[in-house]
Amino acid sequence: MSNKIAIALQAHPTPRTTFASDNSAGAHPLIMDALLKANSHHALAYGSDDLTAMAQDNFKKLFGQQAEAFLVFGGSGANVMALATMLQAGECVVCSDKAHIALDETGAPERALGAKLLMLPTTDGKIKPAQLEALNALVGVQHHAQPGVLSITQPTELGVLYTAAEIKELCDTAHRMDMRVHLDGARIANATAALGGDAAALRSFTSDVGVDVVCFGGTKAGLMFGEAVIYLKPTLAKRAKYVRKQVNQLPSKMRFVAAQFNALLHDDLWIELAQHANAMSARLYHATKNISGVAFDAAPEVNSMFPSLPAATIEPLADWCKFWEWDATRAQVRWMTAWDTTEADVDSFAAGIQAALATTQS
């Protein structure tokens, strides 16, 4: 069967891009231009430069004047830094059992923080307020790590969005329990694009509803490298500059991270690129949802989708144009679009899927 599918795919040109991850995309040309300009002069190190000051001001414009932004190298490091400044001794981090910090960071939070991750069962990565309230049974019991930080992901690792109202209810519940709220926003641009497409939409599910600290993703949004940890509750940022250094996330030539964010945030480029990625995901969904053998649980909300395929087609299709298997027990895969995915890429990929699955019907 695999050989038959491979032969069928030979008649179809391989898409220019993969559908493995938005991490596979390169940096946007305007980001590259910003890096080149930042490279044309000397500047003081460790954030004592004009470009970093500009980036910090740009994040204040996005989130409000209370926001304090700290630039870092990568997403896992951003999460570790944020959680390290939010946790107190004897506390644990409450998160979904689908959370990136729990499944895909090689135990970095536990090793770096020495803190337990308390994973709550979810179907789509979304935690419910009642699950938090049930943890009141642990509060005050000296034999149990105390719930200290709630970590949520927007959008979730399964591409599902929390509404602003849902995040507000979670924040209200967590704060009543004396917990702080961390939002992992590795794809926060895609969430913002889907929920309104402007700074007001961003604030509607972050600063307006009680989120305390946001990790703002840059790499998946079009940067070469770099993320930002945004403190919306300034008291939590008191020791952030020391913790950033301690967890190896202080760039000496910080201007190169800052320059990229300044370009990304200028004229809402970050939203424009995310809107495009989301639109390409929707295009792929509509191009494949009626192909016999392709099964979706739901239409994509952002730039990722998780269809199930006939098991025999997955390997030859992924060899032809790379994507990742997600859940082998369901023959479920992940297709992800990026800022540079084109309509031609989508149409070519859909045609290959059609050809591959047609061989299973013959």
C-alpha cells in the first residue's frame, strides 16, 4: 500500500513549505531587515540599549502602562522564568495534562524550579474552574504541595481557544484561591487574530481579565528567535531581572531580540502574519474535509488542525510533505500552517492528500 501511495504522489509536486510546524518557517523579511540594521553599530549590552527600551515601550502600548517586558531567548526558558518568579516555596503549578510545560519541555520546569506540576485531565487542553475549585481539598494540608500558580495556554496545544469570559472565570477562581495566573502565549498572535485582530482583542483575554504574567511568543510569529515575558502584575516582576539571568535567559546582545519585536509589533505585522496563517489553515480544512477518509473533530480555530487519516497513508504522505503524527491510537496527525504558507502550498498539499487517499478506495 505504501508503495502504491508513493507512486500516486509522484504525480503531484511537493509543496514548497511543510505542514509540520510554524517553527519550520523562516524569519519574515522585515525581521531580517531589522536584524541587519541592529548589526550596523555598537550598543550597550544586557538591555541597556535604545532598541530594548523601544521594545519595552511597545509592549506597554499593547498591554497597558503597568506592563513590564523582559526579553528572552526561547519559549521554554520564558515559561521557566515566568513560573520561577510566580511560585513560592511549597507550591505547585497547576496545568492541563496537554500543557507544553508538562509534556514538551523535557521536565525543565520541574528541574529548574524544583516544583511539582499538577496536571488536570482535559480533552482539548482547556481547564475548567470547577477543576480548580476541587483543589481546595489540598489547601492548608502540609503533606501536599499547595496550588500556587495556574498555567494556561492560549490557544491550547490542541489549537482550541479560550474565550475572554472563560479566562476571566479561571482568573477569578484562581485569585480567590490565592493563586497567580500564567498564560503561555507561544501562539498568542494567532489567538489575537482569531479573537478580534487588534490590541483590544489581546487585552480582552489578558490584562483586562486578570492574567498576571504572559509569555509572548515571537519565534512562531515570524521572528528568527526570541520571546518576551510580560508582567501584568508589576509586583511579580520585582526579582525578574535576577531570575532571568539565573535561568540562562539574559541575552547579552539583547538589541537583536528587541529589534525583531519592534519590527513585528510595528503596524500590527504580528497580527497580519497570524491572520494569514489562520486563513491558510481554514483553506486547508475546507479543501480536505470532504475527502473520503479524512475525519476532523472540529474546524480549526487558529493555524493548527488535527485530522485522522487511514493509518496506511500517514507515513508515505509525511515522507512526501512533512507533518507530524499526533496520536497513533487514533491515526491522528497535526497539520500546521505558518506566516509563509501560500495558497499554492495548501492546494498542492490537499491534492496530494486526495491522491493518496484515493488509492485506499481502489
